[in-house]
Amino acid sequence: MLVIILIVAFILLLIIYLVAAFRRHDPDSAVDQERDPFFGEMARLAAAGLLYEQEERSFGRPRKSYTVTPAGEAALRTWLREPMNDPGMVRLYFAGIVGPADVVSLTRQQRQRHEQRVEHYRRIEALLSGGDADWDSARRTVELGRRFEEACLSFWANEIDLPMNAVPDPDRHRAA
């Protein structure tokens, strides 16, 4: 009887191992998508022709390296120029790829967006002012949001004066 129980347990363990092995190599498996979301995105960009994918065979698992294609660089430049609802930090990171005029345009968009948000927080603060102590946490949260937006606004206002990728005028520094 003990032998039969051990055989059944061994078969169940073998089945579990095989199912896990098949799921690990299934491209449609949610397990793979959760494990490697970054590399899944890289494969998608390579399939779209925006990246070159090179497989390197060495000791251990094969590794892949990616290089941006000319089409990928063009798509990145286009993406950097379109308006979107983000804090602008990712676009500013890639400022060396686009011209100073594009950075100034991004800066103006971000400045306007943060001005609108500061005004929105001020209206909420006006609604919450004069309330009872039950609203203290709400007031503090709104104050934090307003302060954050004001800090972003200050950053983008300074960025308009001298964009990160602008070439400073060397004659201006000599004259001073």
C-alpha cells in the first residue's frame, strides 16, 4: 500500500513539474509576462522594426542585446515632440536627441500644465478653508499637491530660460 502511495505522489509531482515547464516556455502565459515585462516590450519593439535584436551565445542561457534602428530613432524623435500627459521628465531625459526649440516647446507645455494644476489645487484649498478639524488631513494633502506642482512649475520656468540641451553662447560668458 505504501508503494502505491509513493508512486501516485511521484506521478503527481512529475505532472506538476511538466505543467510548470510548459507554462514557463509558453509565450502567451501570464507567468512569462509577469516575470519579464521589460524584455517582452523589447521583443515587441524589435518585432515592430524599432530595435535590432541580437542573440549572444555564451556560457549559460542565451542573452539578447538590442540596438535602436533608424526607424526606432525616428519614432523616438516623433514621440518626444508630441504632447502627452506626463510630468515631462522622460522627454527631458532624451533632450539631446531633439533640438533646443523642441525642448522649449516641451517646457512651455509642461509649464502651462503645472500652472493649471496649481490653480486647481488653490480652488480646492479655498473650498476646504475654514472647515472643521475633520478636514485637516484633506487640507494637508491638497497643500502637498499644490507644493509639488509649484516645485515642478519653478523647474520648468527655469528650463525655459536655458534649455538643458541648449549650447550656451561662449561670447556672453567672456563679456561678463
